Amino acid sequence: MAPRFSEMNKIRVTHAGFGNAEGYVIGSQFRDGRWVYKISFLNPDDPKGQQTYDNWIPEDWLELTK
């Protein structure tokens, strides 16, 4: 089973707890029977700034952006 998103895909987090978070996939792992992704989030206050959190987001919380 291959991951749905590859590194540097631009994504949006659709889970309610994240609001309108967008960013780029910077890593993926198959863990506990599902794919999870490490995301570098875009900082809305500084378009050139990004924030990377040490957390992994499940695939079903993500969608590709254009």
C-alpha cells in the first residue's frame, strides 16, 4: 500500500481542530495500519515563514490543494 501524498505535496488539514491549516508534506510513515504525515505548515502572518511541528497527521485528515 503506497502513501496517498508524497513529499512536497501541498495539502490542507480538514480536521476541525486545525482550522484552515495548509502546508507541505515533509515526511510519511506507515504506522498502526495507516499512513501518517509530518507537515510543514504555512504561517499566515508571514507568507515566507513556515512552522514544522513534531506531530504526525493521519491521511484521512488531509486533502490536496491546488
